[in-house]
Amino acid sequence: MKKLLTIFAIVFATGAFAKPGFYQTIDDETNKPKSIIVVYEYDGGKLGGRIIALYGDDGKISETLNGPVKTADKVKGKPFIAGLDMIWDMKKDGDEYTGGRIMDPKSGSVYRSVMWQEKNEADKIRVRGKVGPFGRTQVWNVLSVSDLPAELQKLDTSGWTPNIAE
């Protein structure tokens, strides 16, 4: 019992942190689902994030990286949005991932970024893009594999590295 309490205390004292997995982004203006991002590990512990699906106005998946349609017109090379790496070089720093970059696919702007998870919110992560002391934080919902379209449920990210279109 004493050992169990010690483990419990260590887990809660260290806090929670963002980790590889699937996340649903929410549109800041409409408060509706916007995309699904897979956060993946590469290069010995760095995190990257790739858009793997987009939602339509009806709230249903409208395209995936297997059938991309919309392009990021303000990003160099005008890549498809589904399949775009929008997070890269995030490194674990205590309870956060920091030191990386995040791209706004709509504007093509790149910002410094921080990702973390609140201790009492296992079903969400917070992602902040920053310019100097200013920034904006989004809350992303954690998704399970069963929440994904069937074609993405067996996605293998083990060999992925960010393809940066700055």
C-alpha cells in the first residue's frame, strides 16, 4: 500500500504533458471541429504535428491526407492542408514541450510554440503560438484511434519527419 501511494504521489507531482497521439482542433470563430492533427515523435524525442484530416461545414470529415483537396495558398509551394506539417522541433521541457515552431496554415505565419496538458484535463492539450511575450492558446481535444476515419486508424507515423514548407 505504501508503495502504491508513493507511485501515485510521483505521478501527480510531476504533472501531465502533451504527448504523441491524435488531436481534434477547434475553429476559434465557429467553435466547431476544424481538423485532426497527429502529433508524432521523431529524431530521438522531438515532436512534430501533421494535419491528417479536415472537417467540412457540416461537422463531418471532408478530406484526409489520402485524398487532399484544399491548399494552403499562403504557404510556400501551396501544399495541400491535409498532409501539412504544422508543428516541428518541440522538445520535452519538464511538463511542457517547448522550443518548437507552429505554422498557421491559413496565413503561412510561423510562431514559437509551447504544448502542455493541464493535470485535470486528460482529454485535452493546450497549444500556444507566441511572438515575444504575446500569443494565443488553443485547446485541442484528445482523440482515440476509434474516433478516426477507418482509413486513418492504422496510420504508421514511425518513419515520419517534418516536411517544412516555410
